[in-house]
Amino acid sequence: MKTAIKLVLIYFVMQILAALLVMPFAMLYSYAVSGTIDAASVIALAPSMLLGFVGMGGYLWKKGYLKDDGRIWSPVSVAYLGWSIIIGLSTIFLIDFVMSRLSFLPDWMGATFDVLQSGWLGIICISVLGPVLEEMLFRGAITKVLLQRYSPVKAIILSALVFGIFHINPAQVAGAILSGGLFAWLYYRTGSLVPGILIHILNNSLSVFLSLHYPDVKYTSDLLGEPAYWSCLAVAAVLFAVSCKVMNSYRLPATDTTFKI
């Protein structure tokens, strides 16, 4: 756990350092355009996030978490990736149901996400670069270390909890714990980051799309309406169960991972 906590703290330090580096340039740009520096923090948000991602990715690579492992970037197989999409979509729907029951939780990051989604760089950071970096950090580094020190069940649970707490925002924590458990299990089963990255990008991209095109819709039930929503929820539960069974029994090449959820 010490390594997990250390890596998370390093990530936050990277983001702070990136913000400090970007802010002077953002202030100059803001002043040149508008004559004030009032918009500097908004201008700096996406670039500093990107710079922080690059810094953390470089750190993970330099420390050997992302290399010397032939399987970490393996696509596994077409069939496995197909089932990953199915389990990912069903999980997204089921987590949406859980979060709709936790709507009382405050959303501390709503304004920040609105700013990020107002520009193409912020959208790319949320929908693509963020998922890739988080999978490298939380599965390629943290889950890998936890699996070396604890039983698979304990390692996956701890990884999910760390991933959830990392998000800080109360409105995101529960959903992040649930999705983090899935991502950690996929990494344990395959030794690859690709299935988790695929689902993570799908999740975040859908979130951005819905936020931009349906800003007044908070949950899927609001978008679909009650009859259709409950039918889709039932289908999602069935698909989740079926995909879990298939992926648990799927024979992966050159692996002895046999943990079942």
C-alpha cells in the first residue's frame, strides 16, 4: 500500500508542478488577449493537465512499470476485446443506476469539467488521455504491485478503493470504486492494460458526449424514460453476468491467472 499511496501522491505533485509551469504563460496569453489575467486559470487548466499526464507517464516508464513486460500492451484477442466492450457497456449502465440512487452526493468538480469540456484539448484529456494515464498508473503500476504482495481478491479490492478515493469528488467516488474493481480484475486476468483502457475511454467519451449534447440530463433514466430504462437495465444485468462468465472461462495464452469474480 505504501507504493500505491506514493504513486498517487507523485501524480498530484506532477499536476501541481505542471500548473505552476503553465500558469505564467496562461497569464501572459490572457493579458495579451483581454488586458487582464482573470481568465488565466481557465486557460491553464487543460494544458497543465496534459503536462501533468506527460510527466507522470514519463515517471512510470522511467521506473520500469510500463516496460520489460511483453503482455502489458497486448490486445489479448479480438474476442476478448469484444467481450470487454460488452461488459464495459453493461457496467456503465449498472453504475449509472447506482449513482442515480446516490444523487445526494455533492459534485465538487462539476464546474471544472464544464471548463475542460469547453475546448478540444480538455475534451481529449478527459475522454482519451486521462483514461490511458489512469490505467497506466492504477493498473500498470498500482494493481501490479498489489498483486505481488496480496491475494488477488484483496489486491483487486484495495486497487478499487484507491482508485475511488483518488477521484476525491464525492459524486464520482462510488462509481470509480466499482469501475476500478472491473479494471483491476481485467488487468489481473490478462496482464494487459488494453481492455481496461478501451472500456475507460468508452466510459469517459460517453460521459463527455452526453454532457455536451444533453446538458440537462444527469442520469440515463432521465434520457430514456422509465419503461425503456428498466428494460435496458435488465438487459445490462444479463449481459454483465454472461460476459463475466465467458471472460472468466476464456483461455488466455501463456497465463496461469485463474481468479474468478
